[in-house]
Amino acid sequence: MRQENQVFYEGDIKQIDKLLAKLITEAEAKCALLVDKDGRMVTRQGFTNTIDTTALGALLAGSFASTKEIARLVGEPEFTVLFHQGKKDHIHINIVGERHILVVIFDDRTTIGMVRLYAKEVTAKFLEIFEHPAQEQVQDKVDREFTSLAENKLNDIFKD
């Protein structure tokens, strides 16, 4: 069964971009991307000009889909982290929640351990954002303000 796509508001994307930029800086990575499991780009940070991020997102989603089947064959529900090592560039990929994939591209200036550490921290923060979207927070504030104004108006109308 296909899951509904998550809607991101401007405030969410700003928070996600800030976290991706922090991840790149702390892990000394080249770039980081957040894609959904269907391969659609959510956002990206870092040096992505030379990368076809649309094709990369689609291929990574396919890679996770095939890896899920491999995991099932060996008795695992799913592998949550993948790592591809190249001659000069490497890719760390991990699942974020039920619908998203975090991709970090890095070179030999850093280690896989550093990338994994910071990716894990960012993943936890992404889950918080996904659970409490920015629009939900704005709506809560609007609801509280409206309720307060309505109560005050009703009190003015019906006071003795």
C-alpha cells in the first residue's frame, strides 16, 4: 500500500536545510540530500551542482527498495543504513522515519564514523520536525488567539 506524501511548509524546509548545512559542516561532507522513498527530492544542501540530484534520488529510492527485499530474505525487516565506498567519493544513506532517506556524500577528508554520528543526530531531529510540522504550530497559535478573542467578544456581549 502506498503512503501519502508528507507536506512540508516553508518553516519545515528552513529547519531541515539548517540541519543539513550543520551536518555538512560538522561531518566535513560535500553535500546532503533529503529525498522521499519514492525518490522525490525534498531539499538539498552543499555542493550539488555537478550531481543530477533528480536521478540520484530516484536511484537511491530504488536501491532501498531492493535492499528491503534482500533484508527480508536474510530475516531482517529492513536495513536502515547503506554505505557505498568509491575511490574518492563515498555515500552514506539512511532511512529517516517511514517515508524519507537521508543521503550524505563525502570524501576522504572525513570518516564514515563521523558521518554516521552526525547523520544519526540529524535523523532524530528530522523525526521531531516530521511529527510536528511548522504549519501545525502556526495553526495552534491561530486557534489559541481566535479562542481568546471569541471568548472576550462573547463576554462583552453577554455581560450583566
